[in-house]
Amino acid sequence: MDKLGLYDPVVVFVVVVVVAAAAAAGGGGGGDGGESI
């Protein structure tokens, strides 16, 4: 249970960083980032 609780925020953080990086790099190329995930 502890591992899950610690893993959840990490996954959310990684997704947010990836989305932010994709938005900063492409702006309208969000589809590419989604495909990569």
C-alpha cells in the first residue's frame, strides 16, 4: 500500500512533465506526446 501511495504522485509528476515538455516543444503537437505515452 505504501509503495502504491508513493508511486502514484511520481507517475502524475512524470506525466505532467512530459505534457509540459511536449507543449513547450510543439505547442500544437500534443498528439505526438500522447502517442509516445
